Amino acid sequence: MNVETYASALKKLIRFTKTKSTYLADHVGYDVSYISKWSNGTKLPSSRSVEQINSEMGVYFSRLIQSQTREDAFKKAFALPSDTADLAFEISQYLGSAYRSTLQKKPATSLESKSLVRIMTGHHNTAQFISGMP
């Protein structure tokens, strides 16, 4: 499988299985807003729970793929060997790899690490001060 971002990997799985985020959220035990943030790349699952989340999603997606009898199409679309037996495990590994890849691609100076608080004292040009904010 190709290594990609967590968001693109999750979107690819959702698209392939034609699943609704609400069903996935119910299975994983998270609010649908979290699923949305994970799939659009706004947030990542927390590092302490990502393995459990990926495992639950692996089970969910593999059951869905099997119920749709699309195992062969899935293996082809996700570049898995045809003799792959445990789809849930492979999906979990795929998401884990994408998660690690996303962490490595995150810039060190993200907006989250910058302070957005600025204090102005004395007589200054306020418009110039505000225009210098990120």
C-alpha cells in the first residue's frame, strides 16, 4: 500500500465502501464531527487512542467490504496481495502508516505553536499593529 496522509487514507476507505460518516462514528464510538475532522485533515486522532480507533475502523471497513463481496476489488484498489486473509488487520496497518506519515509531514512551526496573543501599550498605529498579525 502507498503511504499517504491520514485524511486521504480515511477518505479513500470511506469512498470505496460508500459508508456514511455517521455509521462509522457509531461503530468507532466518536462523534461524527471527529470523523469529519479526521477525514478533512483538520485534526488527527490522539496518539494514545489512534491504535484502538484504527483497529475499530479496520473491523468496520473489512466487514462492510466482505458484506459487499468486494474483497478482490479492495485488494486491487489498495495494492494488497491477492492471498491477503485478514482485511481488518491490513486496513488498520494502512491507517497506522498514514497516521505516522502525516505526523512526519507536519511542519515544526505550525499555527498551533505560534502565539496569537499580542499586547499593545502606549500610542501606536492600531491598523499597522493588526495588519502584522498572522
